[in-house]
Amino acid sequence: MSQQKVDLYKEQKKNRKKIMKKEKYMHYLRCSAVIVVCALIVGWAGWSIYAKYEANKPASYTEVNMNALNDYYSSLEGN
């Protein structure tokens, strides 16, 4: 058992740079994935809140007085 541990330690020591590089890459990959997921959640929440706000917002109506335009058209038709 002891010799197996020694052999494992020597193998890890020989490939330490490669192992550390892989661990660092996996760490950055996990952090990036977490950031992307958090950004998606925040974006989805913001979009939902905005959509609910816009749905509850009262519609604005503008009343237009068309009397002058109707008088103008009727004067054109009369000639």
C-alpha cells in the first residue's frame, strides 16, 4: 500500500503543471457558467417586471377635434 502511495505522489508531482492548468481552466469555466446563468436570471426577472408594469399601465387616449377638417372637405365637395 505504501509503495502505491509513493508511486501516485511521484506521478502527480511529474504532471503537476498539467494538472494545475486543467484545474484552473475548469475553475474559470465553472465561474463563467455561473455568471452566465445569473445574468440570464436577472435579465428574465427584469423583463418580467417590465412586462407586468407595461400591462398594468393605463392606456392614454387622445381626443382629436375633426370639425375643421370636415368643414374643409365639405367646402371642397361643394365647388
